[in-house]
Amino acid sequence: MRKFIFSLVVALISFTGCQEEIDLDLPSTEPELVVEGYLTQRDYYFPESDLDCFGITTISLDTLKFVTAFVDAFINIDSIEAETDVFPFNKVVLSTTGDYFANQEPPAVSGATVLLFEDGNQVESLVEDPGIPGTYRITHLPKVGSSYHLTISALGNFYETTPELYESVPPLLSLTTNYGPNFIQDSCAFYMSMNTFEKPGLGDHYRWFFYVNNKYVSNPGSIAITGDENFDGFCLLDFDVYGNELDLGDSLVVFQMHTTEGYYNFLSTLQSQTAFVGGPFDAPPAPITGNVMNVTSGIAAYGYFAAGGISANAAQTPETEPAESCLD
């Protein structure tokens, strides 16, 4: 018995006492284009008559339009970009892939020729922002029911995106912050709560973008997307798509964008390969396929050019907590 224990100790020392540093010499790869672009505008879907929410409440069509116009008067779609240029809409950002261990921001692609097409016809040659290399502004106003795609000449190659059908979006009727318990019911915090509704007819997809204190929430875990297969045509009342706690005095701006199934699938794969990793039951790695093709090489490039109507609303948490606990 003693001999067995001694042998086991020696074996453990032999495994833990020696360490060898291994340098991975990964080959450099040719840079490939990465595209991030959005074409959007406040194009709203309204029902033909009053909105019936499960028989619980009815919102008149006139009220829907009045509330929407009131919100639009106070929230400027481009207001956040005056403070920070992470605002993603109505521009195309071009960069390249880089080596895994480069530890630096992807290089911007300047001097590209970027053309916007509507229903197959060229409608704009995008101009690069002189102050932000690799950022090309879109000024063309989209039309509901039309399809849009880009052609890009860059890096000695010709690229083209798959056409995206541009559809209207239901307005984000209200955005508030509610004081309530967390998931495990052991503390209280403020959470977002929104009111909107879904377009009748299956096949719609949505994404929500969040800005907290004028800072874009860009981490993959906060990508909020959905299809309408479980709530087609429903009212979405007191709905939280953000899920995170808000601090006292936080300002919150939420953008609701109608998207295509292709963009939904792209984001779903992106999130599963970046945010939901590290567990024993994770899905195996899979290629993140966008809608950009390197026509010159015949190989898919990276990223996505998305199009769809957008709505917005804003809220702010109080400066102090309520006197009573939400757990009482």
C-alpha cells in the first residue's frame, strides 16, 4: 500500500513539476474585407384600424400615430453620433481581417469605391468621411418594399452584397424603467420595459440596439434579436429585451429595427460563436456567414449590409431608489 502511494506521488510530481512553453507559429493570412453597414429610416407600420391588445386594452390608430410623432420630435436618430461614432446607422464601415495575435484594431479600408443599388439600379456613390477613415456615409432615403445591395471595389477585388428587402417597422410606443427583483429574487434593481406591437403575418425579424448614457452597448451578449413565430401580430407590453440592470440616473435609448431572416441568422451565429462559449454543451465552431461575396475570388467575405425601418424611444432611471423594497 505504501509503495502504491509513493508511486502515485511520484507520478503527480512528474506531471506537475515540468512546464514547457509552446509557441504557436500561426501562418499569416491575406487580409480580407469586413463590411458593417446599415441602411435605415423611420418608416413605420401602422395597423389599418385601432390596435386590439388581447382584449385587455385597445389603442386607437390616432393615438398610435400621435405618440409616434411626439417621440420623433424629441429623439433625433443622429443625435448620439454627435458624441460618439459608434452609432451604426446609414453608413458602411470597411475594415480588414488581421492575424490572430496582432493585438490591434482591424485596419480601416480607405479609398474604396462603394455603390448603393435600389432594385438593381445605382442610386448613390458613397463618400468616405474625411474625419473617419473607412467610414462611407449613406444619404439616400430608402423606400419600403425595395431591395438594396452594395458593390465595393477595394483591396484589388470586387465585392457584392446580397440584396436586402427594406420593410417598415412598428413604432416603439413607450420606454420606461421599472423597479423589480432580479432573476433569483434576492435583490432589487431598475430594468427596462417597453411597449410595442408586431406586424401580422409570419416572417418578420427584429433587432434592438441599446445606448446607456450615450454609449453603444456592443458586447455580443447584449445582441437582442427575434423572429415572430411565437408572437405573430401580438402586442408586446411591458417587455424587457435588454435584460441587464440599470444604475440610478442611467439614460437609456433603444432602437427597434426590422430586419431580414438573413441578418437574423447572421447575428444568431455570431452570438453563439462569441458570447455563448466556454461551457461543456456549447455548439461546435461554425463559419459566420454574412451577405458579402468576394466576386473576384469567388470566396465569401465577412460582415453584413442590413436594411430595414427603425424606431426609437428613450427613458431614464430615477436618481434614488424607492423607499420600499420590491421584495416585500
